[in-house]
Amino acid sequence: DTWFSSALWPFSTLGWPEATPDLARYYPTTVLVTGFDILFFWIARMIMMGLHFMHDVPFREVYITGLVRDAAGQKMSKTRGNVIDPLALIERHGADALRFTMAAMATPGSDLPLAEDRMLGYRAFANKLWNAARFVLLNLGEAPAGAELPALPDPGRRSLPDRWILSRLFRMEGTVESSLREFRFDEMANAIYRFLWHEYCDWYLEMSKPGVLSGGRDAASTRAVLVNVLERVLRLLHPIMPFITEEIWQKLPHRGETIALAPYPVSEPAWLDEASERDVSLLMEVVTRVRNLRAELNIDPGRRLRLLYHTSDRVIADTLAGSEAIVMALARLDGMVPVDRLDREGACVRAVVAGCDLAVPLSGIVDLDGERRRLQREIDKLSREEEGHAKKLANADFLSKARPEIIDKERRIALELQEKIARLARTLQSLR
């Protein structure tokens, strides 16, 4: 039996058959991580040997991983010539990007098709983290040796974006905690990815810039939130991306020699702030809608626009009025004006967000007749493309013979086209 010595591994490595201190401390262990292909060869034998010689099972839980396959889902084989050298991947993309890719794809019950395009995305994630840290360090200034993180501002002094990002951090940390308990490393990795990229970098950093760069009285409070949130994310991310997180952590004010020995973050329920999440969600929706209108009408991204808005909701009105500087900075506006009615404002492009009507005056900005013709041509072109995909999806022969992933791709493309056509049609209608 070639697996005989491997079956003794859980206790023979600890000094067995002698009654060593290591054996008393570390046997039985808690978790074993393994692939499903050696459950009988190794796992079952370790359990039997443990019960026989140690009178106890060697571990309480077994986490079964999928097999790492090539991009086409084939098992790696020297005969096929599809073996992927991890050292070559590390050389091209970095060890952290490779580790994050493996964690993000570790869906229970599934093998891991290792594709380099996914790794490119996670290398970009590492770059995003690095650039965010550079922005924070630039605004934090040089910290003296042994300096600790600045304390978070008191709740009453936190700005709306500060309260929002701490609330979102609380929710993300809750997801990470539950994911680790359930061995859902994919959910853990993706929760940190979404938070850092889409919430911290895309929105919070941008919302914080007006206050930080102005040097106002709240700038120090915002800088404290910026660095505290980043430092907690580094500790959350460290088990998956140990190298870049250690490098950045050493540059931040910190306590201790290494991030590896720093306490793992535990979510802070006091940070939950549903009102701030609702208010910032509104601001994000307004900014996104203005950006979309700008893109759909081919308006120069650098050109400042004027935004008119109408709402009968007092909470929405107060939120927009109180966050005018943030919306103007993120949507590149030179004015933001509440009005009683939008139908008296002349040529405008209009949009609707939850509880609020928006309008951007276009006089002197675009050729309205030309823009209507361009939008109609684009709608006609996309409609022809969508019709082709719809015909394919209605073809029983195609549905019976095509691979599931090809059918899913066709459905996804058709849905994206339908959404884009509807969005352009709304923009065209608002120009009539």
C-alpha cells in the first residue's frame, strides 16, 4: 500500500510513537484541505490509522477543493501539453494575483479552470489597491517612526461619505466573517474586491477629495477615516494577498512588526448607518445618470454641465442640497439648481432617479437635431443586432446543439443590447 506512510502523517510528524508535547498539543487537528480525488487513498486511511493508533480521528472537518484545470476545463496533462507552470504565472502576474485568482474561483463543488484573463483582472486589482494606498499616504503625510493610526472622528463629526463607507465596511466584514466560517473563500475574496474597487476607490476616494484637498476643518477627520478603512482592508485581505498588503501596511502608521501578527478585524455594529447608505445611494444614482447622459450624447467629459432637479420628497431635497459639492465634483457640474417644474426649462435631456426628476440644459452644448438623428441611427443599428441574436435563440436546432455556455453568452448579449436600446430610447424621447 503506497499510501501507508501517508496515513500515519497526522501523528508521526509530531513525534509518535513517543508521547511528545507536540503530539499532546496538536493532535487531533481541526481542518484538512484536500482534493476530492484522494478521499479514499489518503483521507480514509488517515482516519482509520488515527482511530487505531491514537483512538481519535485526526481532524474534525475536511474542506474538499476542486481540481485546477486549464482554461478549457481539461485536466492538466504532460501528454496534452496543457500544464500551466505556476512559477511562470507568478513571473508574469505576481504571486498575489495568482493567489487571489485561486481564492475567487474556489466555488464549492466546482473545478477551477485557470484562465490568464482572470489573472489579468486581479493583477489590475492589486494595482488599484496600490494606487489607493498612494493617494492615502500622499494626503496623510510622512508619519514618524512608531506612529499609530489616527483615531476615527467622533460619530457627530463624521461626514455623510465617512458614515457611509464605515457602514459599508461593517457589512463587508460581516460577509467575510460568515464566508470564512463556511469555507466560502470565493465569497470572501469577491466581497473584499467589490468593496475596495467599487465602493472605496470608485466612490469614497472621489467623494473625499473636495474636503481633503480644500484643507477645511473636516479634512483631518476624512483623512483619519481614509487610512483606518484602508488599514482594516489590508488586514482582511492579507491571507489572500500577503505580499502587497505587508508592503503597504509597513508604510502606514501601525503597531507591531508585521501585518501577519496583527489582529484580524471584527465587524463593528456601531458603524451600521442605513440612513447614510440610502442617502449616498441617491447621490451615486444621480452622478451615474448624469455621466450616462453625457456619454450617450457624446458630450466632452471635461465640459461642465448644469443640473436641474425637481422632487417633492423633502429628505431627497435636503440630501441633494447638503451634498451639492460632492455631486458637482463627481458629475463635473458648474451648477445644481432645484426647480418647481422642468417643462419650462427649454431644450434639456431628462432622466429619472428614485423620487427625483433630473434635467441637463443642452442649449449651446449639442446640436439637438443632429443628436436626435445620431441616436436614432444607433438604436436602429443595435435593434438589427438584437434581432439577429433573438432569431438564433428562437431556433430550436441551435438550442439543441449548442453548448450551454454558448447559449448563455447569446442570451447575455441579447439582454445587454435590449438594455442599451431602452436606455438610448429614453434619452431620445427626452430630446423631443
